[in-house]
Amino acid sequence: MKKVVVIGGGTGSSVVITALKNLPQLELTALSVVTDSGGSTGRLRDEFGFLPVGDLRQCLVALADDANQKDIRNLLLYRFKKGNGLEGHNLGNLILTALEDIKSSPGEAISLASKIFRIKGKVFPITEVDTNLVITYEDGTKLVGEHFLDDHSKGGKKITSLELTAPAKIYPQAKKAIETADLIIVGPGDLYGSLLPHSLVSGVKDSLIKAKGKFIYIVNLMTHYSQTHELSAQEHVATIEEYFGRKPDYVIVNSEKIPDNILALYENEKEYPVVDDLPINKQIIRAKLVSKVIAMQSEHDKIARSLLRHDYQELTKVLKKIM
């Protein structure tokens, strides 16, 4: 039985989970970031003071059994289109917030949700501590809150460091999952919003360094104007190594041309394909990874989402070879 841990958040982790969850003899664990402060998640966090649940919800949806996934996806991803106080909220976020209120800890709430929705794997928060991101830019500006990473008015400025507003300790079951894994996968996903925040949690670096499993990083398809503007693939990898304290054993990078009509949409947002300037060796795995299905966004979702996704079927092929 192979043990695989996926570290990240949001749609990036969902794609990797979908790529892996039906492989035989595989125990899959998703570790989710808990510093989200925007959209429905941010509103609930402000009102109730619980851990943000949006990324945890995405992992639950991805791990749902195929026979029930459509119904569970429709339920957990349903977004209210009207209603005072409800408009824009995600039903899955409300359910998980209620479970956090019912149970004595966020970890127990997610464990209960996993049983209710009969997921094929495990989902853990990286920490149970309520903390926020502190973002420092090259001009010395400091901003508190993950939502600023999606604010294009802050775009074009280089981020020099990330910190947490409160010290956070790794969730014990997340620590055990990392240290006993055969494969630890980081990415794809927002570099500064979904991936690096994990490394700021006390115990994550030590667990990753101690782990004997292979460490894999999946490079994003596109740059993000307010996070990784003009960062090349090599700069992405270097940042991962700097924050996590361990060099990836394998790096997976897209080699497929992105359609011109999609590029034009991204260019309007000053976002471009990540330039592959990585060396040619056995540790760098290049594959055609662009999904042919373009993601659509609900008009009631107030946060801009990426249109492109990695092709989970192609990712399955690459990850099976590594395993």
C-alpha cells in the first residue's frame, strides 16, 4: 500500500486528488491550508471565528466516491444566488462551519464531514490554529490577509517574505501523514496563497526533512499577476525549496502550448505561461498537462478564479511512473 500526501489548497489540490484517488493500493491524504481570508470563507471566518473551510471543502469534494461525487459536488459547491446574508455564500462552507461549531476542534469537524460524505481518503488541516498571512513586498509594504494576494491593484510588486500573525503548530495527524508518506506532492496552486503558507507552520519543515518519501512539486501553468508576476519555473522551484527546506526529488512541468484564445484572456489580466527554464535531467518531468476543459466561474463568486486546469488524466500517468 503506497501512502501519498497532497499538500496545497483549492482547485490545484483537487486536480491531483482526482488524478490519484482511483489508483489501487493507495492511501491518499490531503493537507489543506487554513489561511484563506477572502470570499465566502473569509466572511464566515470573520463572523464565527473558526478556521477557514473553503480549501478543506474542495478536498472533500475531490475525494468523494465517483458514484456519489456529482451529488456531493453539487451540494458542497452550491453557491446562494440571493437571500440577505446568504448571497454569495457556499453551502459547503456553511455545512463545515456548522460542524466546527458542533465538534470540539476543526480536525474533528473535518473527520465527521469525511464520514458523512464517505470520502476515499483523509483530509486534515495543516494546523488548528487561527492565523493569518503577513505579506511583505519589495517596497517594504506589509499587508495582513491572504485575500490581498488576489488583489490585482497590488500586482507587479515582488513579494519578499511571508509570515503568520500567530505561531501555529502542525496538526498531529498531518505530521504523521508527511513523515510516513511514500510520496509528498506540493502544488499546483497559488504559490504564496495555497502552497508556501504550509511551510510557515511549525513542524512542517522538520517533518518534510525527516520524511523518506519522494518530494514532488507540480509547477503552475500560468503566472499570477499579484503573486508570481514574471517568475520562471526555476524561480518557482527555488522558492519552494527555500520555504520548505527541501529540494524536490521531481519537478513536473507543462510542455504543451496553451491555446491562443485562452492566452488572450489571461493577458488581459497581465498573466502569462510560466517560462520553463529548468534543466534537462531525470528529475524534471515534462508532459502535456493542459486540460481541454476550460473552467467556468459562477457570476455570484466574487473571487477571480483561474480558467485553466492541469489535465488530471495526464497527471495520473506521470505520477504512476514516479511511483
